[in-house]
Amino acid sequence: MIALFTDYGLTGPYLGQVQVALFDLVPRARVISLMVDAPAHNPKASAYLLSAFTGDLPEDTVVFSVIDPGVGSDQHRPVIIRVNNKWYVGPDNGLFDLVCRGADTLQAWEITWQPHKLSNTFHGRDLYAPVSAMLDKGDPPPGIIYQWQDRHHWPDDLKEVIYIDQFGNCMTGIHSAQIPETAKLELCGKTFNHASTFSDVQEGEGFWYVNSSGLVEIAYNQVSAAVQLGVKIHDSIKVQ
């Protein structure tokens, strides 16, 4: 199985062109869109989402992981990383830091394979998609083993908004195990108490809860928290 994790979005040609490249090499591939609206140009926020969303994927899943604002430069090497019996393919720009940090097993390769045609701005289609397809077929491309290093040292728990969903719920980089249910969270000057689920509060009332991936979210019942508060990605969270 190939799982797509990217900021390409659902509009425009990018996601479709990646899928065409995958199916060209593996016509019967199982390809799922795990997350295709990750925060644009934002490897830091996306690193927490990637770690939260891929832990339960089956063994030998190939995770096409492309958040690549530096595409076309030599700033970040293209890599294959095998973590806990799953493959990750993408740029070494911090996106894999949280996945690798908690790994039981970890191997990393710099990709040396080159396609016949490599555009300056779409390595997702021209490089990372073919490499993902090769791994899915059990045929890894040439690469150089290297020692992965956490160069960014981002915190294990990020007290910021890292994603806003279609309902306006604000996902944070805070893992539920790190704060008690008695804690109060502050976002954009408003303070929120814990509730287990939306029906535990009145319509229009704000609260914080633990989502299905184990991350803390701030939401309003049937109202957009993002609109209500004017929230943006990277807005900070205070824990009281």
C-alpha cells in the first residue's frame, strides 16, 4: 500500500499527476490519500501530523511524504527512511524528525537514483512517486546509507496549532498524555476546559478534547473555532 501525505491539496493537477506516475509503474497499486491538505510549505507542523497519522499503518506501507518548499534546490537531500517496518519517502527537511525520534528500528538512505526527466519544481511526481512505486514492488532504488540526525530539535509536544480542519477545529501538536483533563488551555486570549466529546457541551460552546489520533484539539460545538477566534497555523497554546 502507498499512503500519500502531502500539501498538494485536492484542487489543481498535482495530486492527480502523482497518482498517474504511481499507477504507471504499479498499475494495481493500492493508493490512499492519507492527508493531502497538510499545512502548506510547513515541514514543522506536518512532522507532528505525519507521526500521529502513520503509526498504525500496516507493515511495509510506503508513505509518500512530500512537504517540500525547497524543491529544486540542493538544500535537502531526497531520502528513504525505514521506521518500524514502514517506508517513508521524501525530502530530509525535518518532516521525518518526529517519526524517527520515537523509532524502535530505523534505517536511512539518500536516494541516488535519478529519473530520465526531473523537473525543477515537481520532484513529487518525477522522483518521489517512482521511488515509492519501486518500494511498493519490493524493488528499492539505489541509495547510500547514512546516519539520520535530528537537526531541528523540535519539542516532543508542540504547543501550537498545527492544522485546522474543514469544521474549523484546531489541532495542536500536544499529545494527550502530557496534560491532565483538569488543565485549562488558552488560545487567542480565550480559555477552554476539557470535555470528552462535542455533545458534552452546549451548541456554540468551546472546549478542548483529545482527538482520535491522540492529539489535543480546541473546538466549538457546531461552530468554527478558527473563525470564532481568528486562528492561524502556529498560533501558540498556553497550558494552565
